[in-house]
Amino acid sequence: MQGVEPSAKVWAPVRPPAERPLLMLAPMEGISDAIVRDLLSSLGGMDLCVTEFIRVAHRPVPKKVLLEACPELKSGGVTPSGVPVLVQLLGGDPALVAQTAETAVGLGALGIDLNFGCPAKAVNGSDGGAALLRCPSRLTDVIGATRARLPATVPVSAKIRLGYDDPDSVVELAKAVEAGGASWLTIHGRTKVQMYQPSADWHRIRRAIEVVSIPVIANGDLFTPEALTRCQGITGARAFMFGRGAFRTPNLFRWARGFDHGPWSSEAHAGFLINLAERIARSGYRDPERTALNRLKGWVRAWADGDEGRVPLFDTVKRCHELPQLLAHLRPLAERAA
Ligand SMILES: Cc1cc2nc3c(=O)[nH]c(=O)nc-3n(C[C@H](O)[C@H](O)[C@H](O)COP(=O)(O)O)c2cc1C
């Protein structure tokens, strides 16, 4: 469309009509790399995705590192099927984060997402991620500095948990995010200390939605379209993020849109995993076959988490020492379709 800024690609889906919610792929370090973003977005149904977190500590992140984390920057900041990719930064120093964001935007990033939700000790020990949830004004400062450094057309979003240890702090945190000038906010409905238990608290996401005027993306435990509908009912949100659900059920976006009527058949799922393994094995990772082997074990485990019938497959593949050995267990499943 003539006269539309490139970042309109990102802005438009974030204020979706009620009947067609925004669906975004969650950042998942060690899982949702550019290969996975490409494969999952090519299936259809996904509006937006984001890189795994890029840590900003001690110095601004160089271009090379940004391009490695987000190779999509070389082709307009979108996946090969055209889904916009936000660049996610994690850090507590406003100036360093802002400078890195500026570099990323200079390379073509369509939007910047700031991570204030990562609970990992290594990250929090170095002053980033969920550690900042203890001090809401620090979120305002990091977001504000980043916002100030970028063209107004480029969105800056933030991703938080409900709080550090108190889930009620989500209200104050959401206000702090809005005060920093964030374009929208993603909330994972758990505190940092809760890690991944108990279930995500969608009611508290609603409380945050009630106190801010920026769009809020609801996140946490959206494993099925039915969960999405319940979350929509409780939160009133129009935008949702799928993380482990898409890891467990790669066609979750299609299923949620009604393009598919349930999780894939074993044949389709196994075929997807073989394709993924082959892509990783041909990639520029330092030890691509080993990376493919280890990552595939994670994908099969996630499959078994959602489908008890796949537990024996996981018990078998977790013992594989070489990629061809693992693929030999998947191939007969995939070939049943042929
Ligand atoms: C293995 C793994 C890696 C993750 N890495 C990131 C990350 O890089 N950045 C981030 O903001 N959140 C990260 N998260 C959190 C997810 O984006 C998401 O908020 C969380 O998993 C809850 O959503 P879900 O229930 O749909 O999985 C990660 C989660 C997992 C399981």
C-alpha cells in the first residue's frame, strides 16, 4: 500500500477486530530460532513473531550478533512468508538497550520488544529480565530511553510477568510500562518466583487491561483453541501469544484459526519434525547435527507432553546419540502418510 510505513505491518495486527484476534508466537530461547519462525509462520495463522532474547550487558550489542539472532533483518524484518519479526532485547541499562535498539532498527527491525519476564538466574544475576519487576520505575526508564531513540513509527513493546513475587503488582507494572511510552504490553500470567507453576492467572491479566489504554497481549498456558476462548472470555484481550503450545502442537495457529480441526496427525507432526531437523542440520550452527539432535529431543518431548501416546517415542529418542538414529525413529511415522 502506497504511503504506508513498513512498521504498519506490525501496528495493524496489534489492534485487531474482535472477531479475528492477533496471534503471536512467543519468544522461546533455544526453540524459536529463525528456522522455527520460518517453518511455523509458513503454516499460516500467525500475525507476529519475535526473536529469542538478545542480552544487552556492559556494551551495546554489535550488528553481527543482531543479524545472527534475527537473520530476517536481511530481508525486510519479516519471515520468508511475510510475518513481521520483532527484535527482543533484554537488559537493565536504559542507554545500552536504547542504543542497541537503534542499531537493530537501522538494520531494518520493524519493532523492538523489551524482555522483563525472563526468570533465569544467569540473566537476573546480571540485572535483566524479571529482576527489574521489583522496581517498576526501571521498566519506565528502559522503555522511555528506547522509545526516545527510535522513530515514532517503530513500535516498542514490553513483555512482563505478573510481578516478581506478588501477582498484584501487575497493575503498577502495567502502568509503568504505559508511562514509558510502550506501544503495547505482553503479560505472561505468572510471577517470576512461580516460574511455570501454578497455571497462568488470566484474571490478573484482565486487571492490567483495565488500567491501561495500550493493547495487551495475553500469554500463558494457551495450549488449545478452547483455552484461547476461555482466556479471551476472562481477560477481554484481543491479542494472544502462544509459546509452549506451538512447541507441543506446531499447527496450533492453524487450529486456532479453524484452518485445521485439531492437532496434526502423527504423520504430519513427524514430517514437520524431520523437516525441522534437516533444516537445523544444514544451518550455520556450530555443531549443527548435534544441535538438531538435541533440539529434536525437546520437540518430541513437547509432543509427548500433549499426547501420552507419544511417551514411548520420547523414551526411545531421548537415548539416541546421533541424529540419523533419531530420524530413523521418526521416518516410519511420517511415511505412513505416503
Ligand atoms: C524454553 C523457553 C524459552 C523462553 N525464552 C524466552 C525469551 O527468550 N524471551 C521471553 O520473553 N520469554 C521467553 N520465554 C517465555 C515465553 O515467551 C512465554 O512467556 C512462556 O512460556 C508462557 O507462555 P506459554 O504458556 O504459552 O508457553 C521462554 C519460555 C520457554 C519455555
